[in-house]
Amino acid sequence: MLQRSLATNDRSWREVGMSHEFISLHDVFYFVRQYIVFISAFCVAGLLLSTFYVITSDPIYSARTQILIEPKIPRGLQQQQPAEVNLSLDTAQVESQLAVLRSQKIAMMVIDDLGLMNDPSFRDIHGPGIGARIRRAWASIVDAASLHDHGGYAALENFPWSDDKQTEVRQPESERERVAVEVFDEGLEVQRVGVSYAIDITFQSLEPALSARIANATADAFVREQVQTTTQAAGEGIVWLEKRMQEVGNQMNEATRIAQEFRAKHDYSIDQNQTPVGGQDGVAGGDRQTTLEQLEVTADTYRKMYESLLAAYTNSVDQQPYLIANARVITSATSPNVESWPRKKLILAFGGLAGLVAGIGFAVARRSLDRNVRSAQQIGRELGLACIGELPHVRFKRGGFGRLDEVLREPQSVFAASLKSAKLSINVARGPSQARIGITSVSPGDGKATVVSNLAALYAVSGIQTLVVNADNNSAVANDLLKTPNFDVFDQESVDAKGHVRKIQLIEETGYYCLKSSESGAGNLIIAKNLENVLKEVGLYYKMTLVDLPPFTSGSDTLSICPMLAGVIVVAQWGVTSMDQLAELVATLRNNNSTVLGVILTKVHSASTRDHRKLAAQAPR
């Protein structure tokens, strides 16, 4: 019947521990509580790095000017599909103007107009290197703490990584122009405003006044370049017209002369050797002669061509002083008062968020690689056992495990409440008859003695006659409570069960009785051989017997007495005990026909068995 009750209790606890196979909100909160230190550390590190970047970066100022271009649409295309034609021409024209603004010609015009190659404030807007940043940060600390006389500050003056102290080498003129153009292109930003004909010209510089000057000079250079291009094209057209007019005028004079000579002869034919205007033969097909009408028509044609060219030439000459660009400035740049970079709030927020993400990633990676026991769900999922108690970390007391009589000194503490929950679970399992419970652990230092002593004290104060059999000579129970000479030890001649009963002594500090084993290895073997007779003898007087078993690392042969017990409780230290070793211990106990009641976690930093404690509180005694 006892075995059936234990199996039923183990199954109920297992169902509770393994009922949630998905990630619940409680699992998320537990994960955050468990790794809150690491996540917070990474978040703080991200904020510190972003702060370091902000305080060591040069402020960058942006000035913006705006120009408006006039579209050029041929009149013939305005009558044919205006919407599609206009859209195609607009896109091509605006993109062409953007390319002109970004060209090296505009850059050199601005550089020459403002003399930027000799301006020390005109330099690239790239941030300083890591050496210069460290130097600036140290200088800020020195200025804030007034440590100019400190030796460390003087030593850092010659910091080898600092790129603020570069020796100036005279560069060739072409190299200086190339560097100036690269700096100009780096600070210039040109973009179209929506689908309009307006273009934004933005320039970024380390000096606010310089950024405004360069932005305005860029717009002026673009307009001036448009005028120069139009003027140059008009000048080339006038030159061509002059040359063409001279050629057509000569041809017109020659044609007029021939017509006049023909008319003066009063004859309708001319000499066969006379060559007409334009190099054509006077006879067509060998039997036709040139007439006066043909000569007059030719001369009149050349005259009309000459008049047309003369009119175009006159119009070009008249309009040349009034040539204007197809672009104009609609907004001039002004000196900015606020830096555009670095954006301190945005960078700090990004640094904190990046640190948070990195911390969560580190916590997830560590959680996936960590094979130590950290939660009751982990025990239920991998071992199929219930976590019947989670004893919290007790600060400044016995390395965090709590004292041997912690439940008596602090009865209202969380430690006492958690152990009472484990006691209720054992009461459900042991039934109405006398119970003999063994308590073991994976390795020394897991808090097994603390669990044994405090659990026995709880039973003792509840009015139950409780006996603790100390089978682990290295236990704190043997070292701290059983040092008085009143306790005799077993030896090889002490095999009488009644003799063992006479050696049981009362621990007045805790209220329970204790039976001490031998300090030699042989004594443990004697207990293993005679414990059943001893337990039968003492069972007449004690309803609860707790056996402080040696840890698993002391050797599996020391656990040979476990089949004589009603059940075994395994103690594991939170975050220290390996899950593989714990699984090996449980497998050894099960192979030895021992009943494992559950696991008690000690030194828990973040409890995870709220459902277990609620269920244990409602369990009947």
C-alpha cells in the first residue's frame, strides 16, 4: 500500500511538472529573473559604449539650400500624350541635373571660389580612430576631475594610437585637389523633393558657418554653370552662323553674277564651258541648256538662305546678353544652431537596445549550453521526478544554505515555508505507518545536512518522534552537532540492535534524536548489514526516521541500504549540480530497487515551483 501511495504521489507530481510543454509567460519571467544580472550587465555595457561614442565624436552640422529647375519640353511633344511624355522627360531632366550637381566640375568650382584647400576647418567628417577617442575620453575625465598634474595624464599625452597628432607632409597639388574633392563629395547630399522640380542641397561640415557657405556656394555654382553652358552653346552657335553665312553669301554672289552676265548677253544660252553655280553642268543629258529662269531661281534661293541665316544670327546676337539659367535658388542656407550628428538620444537608445539584445542572446546561449540543474520543470522533463522543495539562498549563513536549525530560528522565512512544503509532500507519500526516508545528494556541499537537520526539526516540533541516523561521517550533522563525548560510535562488535538503541541521544537544539555511525569505513558496512534490525527496533519508538546517506561521489556501494527504506530524497544544489550526474544517481537508485520520492533544490536564487508549493499546501496530512 505504501508503494502504491508513493507511485500515485510521484505520478501526480510528474503530471504537474510536465503539464506545460510550451513556453508560458511564467517561463519567460523565470528566465528573465534567472539571467537578469547578465542581461542588465550587457545593457549597461551597451549604454557605456554608446556614451563613449557620443562624447568622443565630433559634432557635425548640416545646412540646406533648395533650387528649382525649369523643365524643357519640346513643343512638338506637348501635343502628343502630354502626361506620359512629361513624366518621362521630367525624370530624365531631374536626374541629369542631380548628376551635374554631384559632378567634379561643381566641386572644383566651389573649392576654388571659397579657397577650401587652404581652409583648416574643411576636413572629412569621419569620426576619429579608437586611439583618439580614448585620448579624448581621458582628457574629459581629467578636465572633470582636475587631474592635469597627475602623472597618468602626462603619460597619455604621447599615446601611440592617437591619430590627432599626425605630421603634416606637403602633398602635390593634384593630390590635394583629389582629397578636397573627396571631402566635398562626402559632405554633399543632393536629392529630389518628392516628384517636384525642387532639389535639396545639403552639406555636412564640422563648422556650422562653413556648411552654410558651401551649400549656398554649391547652388550658386550650379546656376552659374548653367549660364556658362548656355552662353558657350550660344557662342558656338553664333560662330557657326557666321561661317555658314559667309559660305552662303559667296554662293549667292556667284549665282547673282552669273545671272547678270547671262542677261547682259541678250541670249538664252551661255558658253558650254561656263560652269553653273554649285558645280552642276550647264547641259543636262548633253542636249539641254541652262536658261535665265534657272539662274534667277538659284540666285533667289541662295538669297533667301542668306536672309534666314542673317535673321538667326541677328536674333542670337540680340539675345546673348539676356541668357539665363534654367534653375534658380528658392531657399538659401543659413548657419545651423544645432548639430545634426551625433543624435545623442537615438544613439543611447540604440546602444541600450543592442546591449539588451546581446544580453538576451548570451543568456539563451548559456541556457542552452548549461547542463546544471536550474528549475523544477527541467527535473520533471529530463528525469520524470517531482521537485518537492526549493530552498532559497540564505545570505550570510553557512555559504547560503541556511543553518542546521534555520526553521526553528526563522519559522516565518521563505526557507522554512519551502521546507514545510517538502514535508507535506513526504507526509502524502509515507501513509499512516512508520516511514523510513533516506536523504542523499550527488556531491558534498549540496546542502544535504541542512535538509536532514531542518526536516527532522520540523517533524520534532510537530510532535512526531523523529530519529536521524547519521551514515555520512563527513556530514555537517556529524561535524557540528555530534561532537560531544556522549555519543558512542558503532564498531564491529556492536551488532546488537538493542545496543544501538541505547546509544541514541537527544539533540536539544533541534528536538530530534540522533544515532551516530562509526568514523571508519567498516562502520558504514556494519550499519548496512544491521540497519534493518536497528530500524525495526527503533520503529517501535519513532514514527519518522531520516537516514543521512553519503553522497553519490563517495561511491555507489554506500547506497546499498536504500532498498531497506521506504523512499529516498535526492538533494541537488541549484546551478551547481550537474544534470548528468543527477540522472546517473537516480538511475543507480532505481536499478537498486529504491523508490525515489523526489528532488529538493538548495540555494535557489529564483524559485520556479509556485504550482508545486500551492498543491503541497492543499495536500492533506
